[in-house]
Amino acid sequence: MTDFTRDSTNDVHHAGVQAEREKAVTAREVVLEKQPVELYKVLKFEAMVHSGGMAKHVIEAGEVLVNGEVETRKRRKMVAGDSIAFNGECIRLVAKAD
């Protein structure tokens, strides 16, 4: 089975990422103690992956969406209001209430 599909314009789409974009997912909220925080750390600390190394790998592979777009920067600075989708799970970052 291939991980890629072609649409009518012959553009190549990663099947997993396309499926993530098309799903209506309810996001769980994650409260940020401090901002900004690097993307790979959010994946790791929220147990979306087993390790920081795995987080970096899936980000580089284009398997993570930030605010609905593929993100490949492991150290992207995440702030309240951002959303992250990976492997059928979606989280929305919120600021800690004072």
C-alpha cells in the first residue's frame, strides 16, 4: 500500500496528512504554563509520541499539522491559540489563567 495518492491535477498528497485535514476532530485543550514552547516538546509532553526523538522524526516527515497546515520545523514556537494534529489526535493550546 502506498502512502501517497494523486488527485485530478496530479499533485501528490501524503495520504495520512490529507485524511487529517478532512476529519472533523474535537480538540482537547492543553494549558501552557509558559510560552512559547517548541513543537516537538508539546508532542512529547502530551504523550502524542513516545520520545523527543520520535517527535522530531514525525515532524520532519510532515506528519504533524499546526493550525491545519503541515509543519516540518521541530522547534517551531507554539503559543496559546495554536492547534496541533497528529495520528488522529488534535490538541488546542490555551494560556494559563492568572
